[in-house]
Amino acid sequence: MFQPSMHKPSGQGPTLGILGAGQLGRMLALAAAPLGVRCVCFDPEPEACAGDVSELVCAPWSDLDAVAAFAKRCDAITFEFENVPAATLRHASTLARVDPPVLALETGQDRLLEKQLFERMGLSVHPYEAASTAAEFAAACERVGFASGSGTGVVAKTRRGGYDGKGQAVIRSREQISAAWVALAGSMDARKDVLVEQFVPFERELSLIAVRGAGGAFASYPLTQNRHQGGILRESIAPAPSVPASVARHTARYMHDLMDALQYVGVLAIEFFLVRDAAAEDGARLLANEMAPRVHNSGHWTIDAAMTSQFENHVRAVLGLPLGSCEVRAPSVMVNFIGAMPPARDLLAIPGCRVHDYAKPARAGRKVGHATILDAQADDPRVKRVIELASAADARPV
């Protein structure tokens, strides 16, 4: 249970340290403020957008003295993205409570460790193999993707460091294998830890976001349906429509067990593929794809459309406070803005459209904001209008 730091003046609320100061750190700080929680972020980038709404300590991840000075100011520490070096997090944990735990971060940083965790917990995954050399890679592609009866191709991913489609290659034929290895590793002679996954046709992409408190309390949001383009999340529909009851029930149970196994505290997201399977209950099952040991883009709708947002629940969890309800207040569609923000006037003229501008400079491929359209389904004209505005902004030169 959280205990206030003894060095604070009487009456002053807790200080939450956030490693990373991007838009997720920004939204955590905005969710913490109404609870009387002060946030301070740590990031190597002096222009990181969370610095607009919280104090920002700027230093390299490798500056452990700066990390120590930061940690001593905090009652608890969390992180907003999984590329924080594990050594930085481990050092901070010697001086303040850190959640989610270092083990969860290390697992989320390595796609092979993720797959092995999913399998231990009983979650279904794509057929896969690990490879570190061009020869191993070619053999894995053959066995996983092109051998008789084993599929129609593969998706190759670097084990570490990739996100939003980076560090990935889709291989549809044997002739593409060498070029894909060079794209991932740099040259045919280079070594690179890579995961080769069978390409499995899927019906939909879904995600589950859940939260676990320090005492083991658990709550989950409904499954969310997502659409990616170029490896970047474009839209989320919440709750996901027409999900078989057995799929939702089994997935929440597996998530609960996984979080207990990790002694996890905070918000965790897992992305899935829904595939049809005549042998499965209700004719469908989920394949676990990746996990994110943090608040997640596919849960941004919870700010406006849930009783308690994922960001507030994460703050509550890591500070040992009671969790809030994950009940949905209204069905919604979240649209990401990539590259550049659409004109605010046009978005605000749309009824039920809640706008979130991250105040980030425009840049191709960068998430710069999102909008949540309340009481909406995917075919709502308001949603189509927001997507049109998002596409037009993304197409502008930046």
C-alpha cells in the first residue's frame, strides 16, 4: 500500500514520477491532477509534450545520478512506454517503488519472451521461431511460412525495439526472404535477434486493457476493435461489436491469471487477432500478438467514454488507491491523428466529438492527437467525417 513520503510538507499530495514524457505521460499527468497527485516526468527530450502539463526533468537514460535524484523526489514511479532501458528502471527501483515491475518491462521489450509468457499462461499464439543469422532466418521462414501446409507467408519482427510498424517485414514469397533480412539486420552477414511468425488470416484486431492494484484487485475494460494501417493504429471501436461471449470471458480470465503471475500493478494491454475456428466454442478464438506493459493507444477512448479512464486507473493502481469502475458510459469510436492535426474548428463543430491535441510538432508518421466520438458506431457519419479530416491532415506536407 502507498505511504506518503516523509519529506513532504503536511497536506501535500503524493508525487508520481513518470519515466518518459510523450503523450501517454501527458495523459497520465492530466488524469493525476484531479486526484491531488503531482507528476514529474523524466525524459531525454527537452521538448517532450508532457512537459506542457507537468514538471520535466531532462537527462539521458544512462545518467544514473540524475535518475537517482529524480527517484528520491517521488513517492512512486511508473513508465509511459516500454523502451525505457531496464537498467534505468532497476536503478530507480532501489530508491522508490516502481510499477509495473521490471520483469513486465523486460518481457514487453522482447517479443520472444512475450510469446513464451503467453504460452505459459495458456494463450494461443501464431506458430513462430526465433532466428539470429541470415541462414537461421531463411530456415525459419521456410518451416513457419512456406513448407507444405504451414501457411502462406510470414511476418518477421525484430525481437526488441520495434513499434508502430517499425522493425517488421511481411514476406509473401521465398524470393523476398533475403531482402527482408537485410532490411531488418542491415546486411546478410549481420546478426540480429528476430522473430518469424506465421502469417495467419484473421477476421479482426482486438485489444484487452486491464488494471491490477497492489493488493491484487483486478478490473478490465471491454474488448476494443482496432484498425491498423502501416503498423500504426488508426481507429478503435469500443466496445468491440459482436464478440462471442466465450471469447470475452476466456480472455479476461487469462489476463487476470497473467497479471497475477507477474505480480503486476498498473494497466496492461494485450493485442489479439480474432480468427474463426470451427472447433472452438462459439466458432472463434483469439491469438495473442503483443503486450504493452503500460497504458495503451487503443484505450484512449476511456478518457471520455468510461467511468474511469485507463490513465486514472493506472495512477490509482501504482499509488495503492482503490481502482475505479471500468464500466462503459457510451459506445464510442476513437480516431488517431497521424502526421498533423486537423483544424480544431472543423473537429469541434462535430457533435459528440471530443478532441485531444498532444501539442506535438507535425511530422510524418507521428501520433499528434486523437478524437473520440461519443454514442457512435463505425458507420456513423460523424466518424466518417473525422476520418476524412484525419486523412486530409495526414496527407498534408510536413
